[in-house]
Amino acid sequence: MTTQRPLYHRFAWAFDFVVPDASAGRVRRLASLLRSHGVRPPARVLDAGCGTGNYARSLARHGYRVVGVDRSAPLLAAARARHAPATAGPTFRRADLTTYRPTAPFAAVLCRGVLNDVLGGRERDAVCVTLARALAPGGILLLDVRDWKRTAARKRAEPATERTTHTARGRLAFRSDTRLDPTRRRRRGGAVPRETRVSGIASDPARNRCTTTGAT
């Protein structure tokens, strides 16, 4: 369903080093929005496409009973590793959002950033069916997609994103190159982490493929 990005799989351990965690402030606003629509703790909330679980954990700290679902086993492993056993945290489950069917409905569903990676029309329709079926009658659906004009303007001005950080595994260098497809209003590119002590991958932008560059 989703693109095979290295940060979702082989380099899932590096996801939170590369992608800034802005969940705390956003979840405060989301929780306020949920309460204003009658969805109050300890209501059940589904985090559809939870990744490393930052939003799921933050919602759980607000008192909600959260189930985080993602297709990527490495991202879920990172999510579970960050859960403090002494606290009432979220439950994480591996599932494909095109086919996932929960055993009980949710008062609210959060789907943040996921539809940006679901490029096929049938797959996107299947995800939307999943989200609709997961909701209890009168439930609240919170989702987002990128605004094409704003994204295109930002990526034309800055087509490459680079970050460098130090981790327990060594220095991590990250680069993401984006090419815009105005016809279909999609952006293409690869997020490429390179880690100095283990192994890394570098992108050939002309052919959009990855090759191993580090020691194995």
C-alpha cells in the first residue's frame, strides 16, 4: 500500500531522529476538538497509520484508550520500545489499512499523513472504507492530506532536505530529494538515511534507485 521508504523499514529505528516530533502541541488541539464533539476520555481512539506511536502515546496521556495500527513491523517495534510499562499506554497492532477490520468500533479515528503515501485510487478508497467502518455511529474522523499548492511551492524553493544527528549507532546523515509531478499532483523522491557505523544507502537521483554504500 505505502511506498517502500527506508525510514519505514530498514531505518525505522532512525525515524524519530529524522522526523521532528510535533505531536504534543497538535494533540492538545486534537483533544480539545474531540471533547468539543463529545468524544471524551476514556473513549476508544484509533490511530490509523501510527508509525512510531508519538500521537498514540500523546492521546493516551490525555486519557484516551488508543489502538495504534501500522503496516510496518519495524515502526511498530520502535513504537513498542518507547512505551513505559508503568503507564497506561496505547496498544499497537500490525495491519494493512486497506483490509483492517477492528473487533469493536472507535469513538474517533485519527489518520495523519497516511493518505499522502497511498497513491492508488482503489487503495485510497479501501483505506477510506476501513476508516468509515472503524467508527461508531456519530464518531469523529480526523484526517489530513497535503495541500498541493503549498507543498509544490515549498519543494520548488527547497527540493532537498538534509539533516545530520548523532545516535547511539553513530552519526546519521539524512537526505530527501523531491521531484514534483504537476499532472497528477504528486511529489516523488526518496528519503535517504546514511549511518556511518553500520551501513547506509545513497540515492541515484537520475535513476531513482538505491545502492549500498556502507560496510555490512
